[in-house]
Amino acid sequence: MSIPNNNLQSPVEKIKKESHGLRGNIVPAVKEPITGSVPEDVVQLVKFHGMYLQDDRDRREVRAEKKLERLYSFMIRLRLPGGVLTPDQWLALHHIAGEHSTGVIKITTRQTVQLHGVYKSHVKPTLQAFNAAKLDSIATCGDINRNVTAAAHPVASPLHEKIHGYADKISTMLMPKTRAYYEIWLDEEKLGERISEEDPLYQERYLPRKFKIGIGIPPNNDVDVLTNDLGLIAIIENNELKGFNIAVGGGLSATHGNEQTYPRLASVLGYVSVENGDENFMKAIYEVLTVQRDFGYRGDRKLARVKYTIDRLGVDGYREELEKRTGFKLEPAKPFQFTERKDWYGWNKNHKGLWYYTAFVENGRITDDVQSATKSALYLIAQTGKAMFRFTGNQNITVGDVLESDKAEINAILEKFNVTNLTDNASAIRRNSIACVAFNTCPLALAEAQRYLPTLITKLEPVLAKYNLADDEIIIRMTGCPNGCGRSPAAEIGLVGTSYGHYNLHIGGDRIGTRLNTKVADSLNEEQILNHLDGLFASYSTGKHEGETLGDFANRTLSNVPVS
Amino acid sequence: MLAEAQMNLINELVQKHTKEELIWISGYLAGLANSNAALPAINGNNHAITNTANKVSSPAAAKTITLLYGTETGNAKRAAATAANKIKQHGQRVKLVSADQYKFHDLPKENNLLVIISTQGDGDPPIAAQKFYDHLHATSDKLNDTSYAVLALGSSSYPQFCKTGIEVDEQLNRLGGKRILPVLKCDEDFENEADEWLNNVLQKLTQAPTPPIVATPVTPAAKPAEKGKKYFNGIVVTNINLNDEGSSKETHHIEFTLNDELDYKPGDAAGVIPENQEETVHKILNLASVTGQETVDYKTESYLIYNLLKKKVNIRNLSERLVKKYAVLVGQEIPDTRMDFYDLLRIYPVKNSEQFIAAIQLLDPIAPRLYSISSSPAAHSGELHLTVVTDTFLKNGEKEFGLGSFYLNHLPVDTQLQMFLHRQKHFHLPPDDKDLIMIGPGTGLAPLRSFIAERDALGTSGRNWLFFGEQHFNTDFLYQTEIQGWKETGVLNKVSLAFSRDQAEKIYVQHRMQEEAAELWDWINNGAYIAICGAKNPMSKDVETVLIDVISKHGNLSHEAATAYLAQLSKDGRYSKDVW
Ligand code: SRM
Ligand SMILES: Cc1cc2nc3c(=O)[nH]c(=O)nc-3n(C[C@H](O)[C@H](O)[C@H](O)COP(=O)(O)OP(=O)(O)OC[C@H]3O[C@@H](n4cnc5c(N)ncnc54)[C@H](O)[C@@H]3O)c2cc1C
Ligand SMILES: Cc1cc2nc3c(=O)[nH]c(=O)nc-3n(C[C@H](O)[C@H](O)[C@H](O)COP(=O)(O)O)c2cc1C
Ligand code: SF4
């Protein structure tokens, strides 16, 4: 890769610098009544406040004919380190979703929730309502540290609570210093004449691009820890948290036809102990960001992620720069082993005797539909006040921290609204599937994803049954474009949209998220996808080694797979 | 008539003043005499009382004439005001009064009564004249000492041409009044005819030939009144619903291409005679057991029954008058109420097909509907656009649709439609360099779109400010992308929007006007023109109230003075309304 010219600055750089601490023209733009949209500079700035400008893509043509502008609205994403809500917060979220958005509560692949369809005039009331419930959307988008994810399920380890707690601690450390969010949306009074506040971490330029942190607890890799810019792998010995391996440079996006872009898993730089306090650990995290801030490429946003920085500096180069800044050396990485990447569906008990029910939520869309009234069930559970709400990185939800004595009551609600039924009856492949949002809201979607994958799976189920593979926990993921929001590059079967109704087929990723998949076919339509996979399942069912996963089989036999 | 002392005073006055001053004084006094209150002069603005008189005649010969007008859109009022001035110039005393202000106990005392009244709706009196009209028909007053004449305003495109005026004339006669002249029915171009009518009235009243009144002679027949309607054909090329799904409105943008160049001005309207709905016609034919292919005479022509019912006669919401006639025809008791023809036939059936034919011969022709033209001659040459909201109403709990609007909004592309041009002289664009404040919620936007597009195409220099409102921003912002374009390019200097149902409290255009009061006054005080268009009730009333408030508050005027200020703007052609 060529060394980029560092004098080059993408247009977003200018917008950030001139924004007076992410304020810019947000206030007048939100007030302007002639349009439901906001100008481009404001689009970029409100991202830092947790919002994306979108429009209903299903309605573009019709509205143009009606001389109406696009049906603009905002998607608001909550900052929820580790993805936990109290019952009261759930009730608030439920009402806010109903009053200000489409009503669907959408669990994301990064353990938080999004509301779609918030019209401009509703943005401020929505954020104020969230604030009343002690929730915010600060820095869930934009060139800044995003929502920090952490292994979701407390049964992962008796140390789960301690490790999971770092999500919040890290998130807080990496928050921007500007008060813009509070001033603009929550009517906090401006402090004196000062127009922007010192921010030693982000300065006025913020990061060159988004930055993601995930915390994993081996042996389950439910957070896909290596797909993050910064992956933190908990090292536990003798039931004690010793420290973390630090992995840098994960990122899954590519651009069709742009050879310079590629998905990449994070490289483990080394280990930091937390046995004698976590100052060094926190410092290391902080400085991973400052290295990216100072060395990340700002000329082309497609080449600005940490994964390109680290490939430019080299893994050793990045580590050296990091150590220069922290003032201490990383220890050599500790061995760790992932064996699975899954959600613990159904009821599970942790070491303290508390109960957790993980429900299957297809593509993270919490709503009431013909299959189950998940939204109503969760609302009633929240009303009991007897369960916490935890999101998983696979777009599912766990109602948890339930006392033994309350379990029956919670279970009855889950049964009554068909949530248990849905979870129990979903096929193995369906329960291990992820699809990104794509149409009708994602402006970057080339093809359907969450609206289509369920149908495709229904067509794949009989094919799997034909080869006796119905119980195989194959990980299939679909994204509407190669940005990889549904982490399709890190799946055993990845389907990546190329144009409406067409997908590239990627296979051969491993089940545990430590090897990316490989593209084997371009722009398939549904029939071609089914044919390809029928062939793959057939040869897998006869040719697999003992215990070999589909991903491993496909990877081993890749050269035999016909490439179209 | 005057005591000697008073006469001396007047003589003194006459000696002290120049001829010009005397003329002014006489006008002033006449004004005082007929309005009880002088029009206030307004600070900083040159709205002094205007000089109206140029001939002083001997008071002794003067007659007192009561000039009563009934108006909906202001034509009758304008005609009456013009006439009142002339009467004064002629040396007679005149009492100008609007029908809704008229004291009924004055009626038997009237010696000379002139009535100028228009016809509205489906042959109905203007709302403001309804009480007067009812009183006239209910009273037992004897008008034996009253000489009267009626000038009926109307439009020959309506089947009940000048009906109200005709009825008022008949009723005054029935009460014993003496006709000075037969009732004069005027079409939309009434100015010259009204002028002539007044000359004739004055001549008859004073039994003397009227001397030429003004130095500049009226130019009679300089431009012969455009008799009859200007009909033209359009072919539908687009007919789309501008409201998005989820809206409670259905507002169509209908584009026609015109075969021939049509000479219209922004602000003009198009008249359409809708057809009845196929289904209703078939239901009627079935009830009457006729095929519809039989011929029948109607007025002076003969038609196939189907064609007559489909295209010619009104079968909906028949007037009480018609229902009564039908009751007589079929010899049944029917309550005094409006009814659909189909319901009449269903509930009070005809005996046989002869009676059915007699019944349809009673029916009135379908009344034309007017729609403001929303295209601009300069911007959309060869085309004509209408903006039509489907009228809905509940009948026996069921949702029904207005005939004309439903018909238009369901016209398939390629249909050829005959229309006529309805000029709206009082509602045209101001001179190019004048600022324009446009207030047009709902389909009131139609002619304003024409205004803006025209000013855009011509590159005029006056500033433009649009107030628009509807129910919901997302679904009901009519012509949103066009308005955004005009805002961006600067044709629209300001756009103020009110979406009534996007928040808990209702917000309408007049609320936005209140919020912008200071700047609104600034525009008005700097000579801006004001155009209001759309629903008469309650919109135009509420908007006018707020306008008066704004003028009063920011122009530092009493409520009365502000009202008079607005009236003056109206007189000066700076404040005009196109409301329905
Ligand atoms: C909601 C979510 C997918 C889902 O169905 O759950 C999502 C949805 C969107 N992503 Fe993503 N991304 C989501 C996880 C991811 C992930 C997976 C992850 O982080 O584990 C990735 C791949 C990992 C990575 O970052 O490389 C991802 C890589 C992207 C990219 C590519 C970034 C790049 O490096 O080029 C974009 C496009 C961009 O930023 O320009 C993007 C952009 C978008 C946007 C905001 C489109 C846009 O920029 O306007 C999508 C909004 C769609 C909608 O209507 O909601 N999203 N996005 C996930 C929200 C996570 C969260 O809570 O923060
Ligand atoms: C100068 C001018 C300009 C105009 N410009 C526009 C314009 O730009 N756009 C626009 O949309 N409109 C405009 N209008 C209004 C338009 O002319 C019509 O009045 C309107 O479309 C309703 O007519 P319609 O034939 O659809 O309804 P009609 O059939 O005439 O019904 C009107 C009402 O009569 C009653 N009614 C009718 N039938 C029955 C029945 N069978 N039983 C009981 N009650 C009944 C109902 O209350 C109904 O709402 C304008 C009017 C004027 C005077
Ligand atoms: C909605 C509407 C209905 C009308 N109906 C009739 C009618 O039935 N007969 C008629 O002669 N004129 C009818 N007219 C025409 C008016 O009488 C004519 O425009 C007149 O000049 C209005 O005078 P005004 O402004 O004093 O009310 C109608 C006009 C409108 C706008
Ligand atoms: S992967 Fe592409 S289509 Fe899917 S949500 Fe992300 S950006 Fe949109």
C-alpha cells in the first residue's frame, strides 16, 4: 500500500474543525421548517450526537412524483456500553419508541438499540425523554470511539461482572469533552463566552474515522472481538482476572471494486496486566486512540480506519509508537482459546444463582408480529421490575438477573407471548444468523438484508434437512453492502449485496470468528445462491472430517469449489 | 329644508373658500352623512379622505336614496360604492348599507331603494344577505311608498343565473314597491352595465336627463363586454395525488395541455361542469326501469336520457324548491329538505315512465365549479394546471365525495375536458416591483403557485413571502419541492409554514403571522400587497382578524383605525382575497 499524502484532508475534516465543538449549524438546521432534512455539514455533525439522517427508500420515487421531498427522518442510536438497561429504562424506551419513532426497537450488532423514523421535529423531544431515563446517544456515531461492546452473558464467567464493567469505564474515559450535546438537545446553559472546550484526546479534529472497542471473554467469542479496531481479550487464570491481550486493527468493510480496501481481523499486540490496578491498561487503550489520531490517514475516508494505519506502520511499528506514548512495554500476549461464538439461548443460571433467559429476536427487530409478541412480553416483564435487559452482539436480548423465586413469573410472560416458542423452534441456522438493516432506511444499501434473509433461510432449511444438517449451528450472515455491519466477512456463509436482488457469496470463515471468509461467487440471484449452497451442503455432508465445521470444511476445500 | 341660520353659515363658508375647497367639503360632508364616521387619516400614510364630489347641486332638490348591497366576494360592494359616489356627484343623498347591517324597520320608510345583490352557491343569496332575504320573504310590510330597482350580479355559467336578484325584485314588487326599472341581470363583466343602470335609475328618479357627470366621459363600448364564456379544451396529461399515504386529504395536481393559446392571468380561475357518477346514473335508470337510450326533451334540446342524467342535470342534493315541485308532480307529501334525486325516486316513487320523464325535466343543469388556475402563463406555456382537493362529507354516516372535485381527481390521462375561463380581476399580481405577501393554506396555494411561478419566470424585483399551512408536514406539504426550489433561488424571500396537526396544539397560518407580526408590518408599511386565498371560513376571517391586530399593534392604531387601514388597502387594490 502506498504511503498516503498526509496533507490531503477529506471534506469531513474541515467540518469537524470548524464546528466549535460539534455545534456548527445544528440548531438552526433542526429548526428550519421547510425541510425534514439538514444540510451536509450538519449531517456529519449530528452523527457525533448519535444520529443519522435517513429517508424511507421505499418511498423515494412516489414522493418525487408527488412533489414531496424524500421522507426524511433520523435514526438514533443509544450509547449503552455492554448493552444493559434497567426495567425503568426499558419502559421509557418502549414509550419513546412508540411516541417518536416507527415503534420498532432495533437491537444492533454492537449491543445497543436504534430507533428509526424519528422526524426532525421529534429529535429533541426524543433525546430529552432519553435523558430523563438517564440514557444518551453521545458518540454512538461519528469519528470517535463508539459503543463499547462486551461479552454479553453473565454465565460466561464468574468474573463477567468485573470484566463487563470495563465497557462503561472505557466508554466514559473516551467521551468527547464538548458540552454541545447537552446545550443543543437538553437546553443546558452555555458556559460564558467559550465556544469550544479543550479536548486533549480528540482535539478539534477528532479521529480520522470511527473507532470500535470490544471486550471478549474466552472461550466464547460472542462479541466478535477481533473485528474491532481495538479488541480486548480477558485473560483469566485460576478464576482471577489477570489482564487483557490487546488486539488492534480489526474492521470488516470493503468497497466493491476498490482493491485498496479489505476486511481485516485485529492483530494481537501484547498483554497488559490489571493485577495491580488498571492504570496501565486504561492508558494503553487511550494511547491506541492517540496513535490512530495522529497516524490515521485523513485524506480518504475509505482508507482511514486503524486497520490501514496498522498495516502501514506494521504491527511492530504500531506497538512501538504505542509504547512510546504509554511509557511502558506491553508484555507478550497470553495464550487464549476461543471455541465458540454463540448466544446462550433459553434459561441459564450464573454462578450467583441468578437466572437469564436469552430470546431469539430475528435480526434484532423487537416488535409484535404474527410469530411472537416480543415487544409486549418485554414491556410486561419490565413492569414487574424483576429483570434486567441485556443485548447481545448477535442482535438478541437476554432478560436476566432474575431471582429463582421470580423465574416462573417471567417465564410465564415469555410463554404467553410466544417468545419461548419462537426461540425454541427457530432452526439452528436461523438462530445463528445476522442480517444488517439495509433497506428501507440504510442509505448505503445495495440489496435487502433484514427484510430478506428470513425468507432465504426458510428456503435453505429444507436443503439442510435434505443433507441431515438441520442441527448444524452454521453461522450465516447477510449484509446489504460490503460495509459489513452484520459482520458478513466473519461468517461461515457470508452474503454481501451487490445490487438489488444480488449477492456475492463468501464461504470459509471459521465458526469462532478468527478467520475471515473468501468470496467464491459474484452477484448471485436467489436461485443461484440456493444452487451454490445446495452443492456446498452436499459435499460437506459427505466430505467433512469428524467434528469439522462447515466453515473449516469450505476453507479446506476452497480450491475445489467452483468459482463462478 | 335648512333653517335660515344654517343657510347663512353655509353662505359664509361658500364665500370663504375656493371652488376646489368647496368641492372637497361637499364630498367630506356627504361622506359623513352616509357613513356616520369619517375615515380616519393615518399617521405617516397618505390616506387622507379623498375628494369625490365635483358637482354641487341645490340641496332642496335632493332625494334620499338607500343603496343596499349583498355581497360574497365583494363585487356587489364595489358596484355599490361606485354607484354611491355617482349618486352624490349627481347631488342626491345616499345611504350606503350592507344587507347584514340593514335595520328591517327602516324598510317601509324607504322612498328610494336600490339593491345590488349577487347570487351564490346553487342560486342562494350571499351569506351576509340571507337574513335580509328571509325577512323580505316573511314580512307583511307594505312598501306602497317605495320606488326601487334591483341590480342582480351573477354569472351566466351558473344555471340559476342571478336568481337572488330576480327573487328580491319580485318580492319587493309583491310587497307593493314600485319598480323604477326592471331587474338588470349582470354577468361577471358588470361594470359598464351597472354604470348605465345607475344613469337610467337617476334619470327616472329625477325625471330629468342626467347631465354628463365626469369630465372624462365613460368610454362606452370602447371594449365591448365579453359576452358569454370563453370556452377552451384541455387534455389531461398528469393527474396525481400530491398527498402522501396516511393523509386525510386527497389534493390532485392536474395538468392539461391546451390546444390553443389561452390568454389568462395568474389569479384567474377555470370553470368546469362535472359529470355525474356512472354508478348513480345506473341506479336511477334501474329504478325507473328505463334503458337510458330513450330520448327526452330538456329545455330547448333533446337528449338520450342517459346522456342527460350523466352530463347535463344535477341529480345530487336537490334544492327544497325542486323537492317541492317533485312532491307536487308525484302527488306525495315530502318534507322540506334537500335530497338526492335517486333517494327521491326510491322513497317517493314515480307512477310510470312518463312521470319519470316529467321529473327529470324539472331538474336544474349541473352548476359549474370554479378552480383557481395554479399554472403560470409565463412558466407553463401551453399548459394549464389545477390543484383540486377532493371534497368529502358525511351523509347518513357514510363518507361521500363532492361531485366536481371527485370528477376532476379521477379524470384519466388523455381525457379531453371543456373548461371556461373565469377572470378574477380583483385577484391579480401586483406591479413587478411591489412586495407581495401571500397567504394560502390548503388549495389556497393554487393561484399563489401561479403568482410565484410567474414572478419567477419574469424575474420580477418585488419580494415574495408565502404563508402556507396544512395538516401534516410529511404528507400534506403541497408542492414542497417547488417551494423549496423557489426559496433556494430566492424568488421566495420568506416561507412561513403551519402544520396544524403535527403537535398537540393546533397551529395555523394566522399563528405564524402573529409570530412574524413585526416583520409583516414592516412589509405592509413599505407598500407590500397582500393576497389571501383558500377557505373563506374560518381561514380568511381568522387571517383578516390577525392582519388587523398586526396593523393595530405595530402601526400604533386603534382597532377601528386598523380596520379602516385594511379597508383602504383593499380599496387601493393592495389587499385582495380569493376565497370560497
Ligand atoms: C445497526 C447496524 C447494523 C445492524 O443491523 O445491527 C449498522 C448500521 C449501519 N451502519 Fe454499520 N452498523 C452496525 C454495525 C457495524 C459493524 C459491525 C460491528 O461493528 O460489529 C460494522 C463492521 C465493522 C467495522 O466497523 O468495520 C459496520 C460497518 C459500517 C461501515 C463501514 C465502515 C468502514 O470502515 O468503511 C459503514 C459506512 C461508513 O461508516 O461509512 C457503516 C454504516 C452504517 C449505517 C449508519 C449507514 C450510514 O452510514 O448511513 C447503517 C445504518 C442502517 C440503519 O438504517 O440502521 N457501518 N457497522 C450496526 C450498529 C452497531 C452499533 O450499535 O453501533
Ligand atoms: C373562485 C374559486 C376558486 C376555487 N379554487 C379552488 C381550487 O383551486 N381548488 C379547489 O380544490 N377548490 C377550489 N374552489 C372550490 C371549488 O369550486 C368547489 O367548490 C369544490 O371543489 C367543491 O365542489 P364539489 O363539486 O367537489 O362538491 P359539491 O358536490 O359541490 O359538494 C359541496 C358540498 O355540498 C354538500 N353536498 C354535495 N352533495 C351532497 C349530497 N348529495 N347530499 C348532501 N350534501 C351534499 C356537501 O356539504 C359538500 O361538501 C374554488 C372556488 C371558487 C369560488
Ligand atoms: C361558489 C359560487 C357560486 C355562484 N353561484 C351563482 C349562481 O348560482 N348564479 C349566479 O348567477 N351566479 C353565481 N355565482 C357568480 C357570482 O354571483 C358572481 O361572481 C358575482 O359577481 C359575485 O358578486 P359578489 O362578489 O358581490 O358576491 C357564483 C359564484 C361563486 C363563487
Ligand atoms: S452493511 Fe451496508 S446495507 Fe447493511 S446496514 Fe451496513 S451500510 Fe447499510
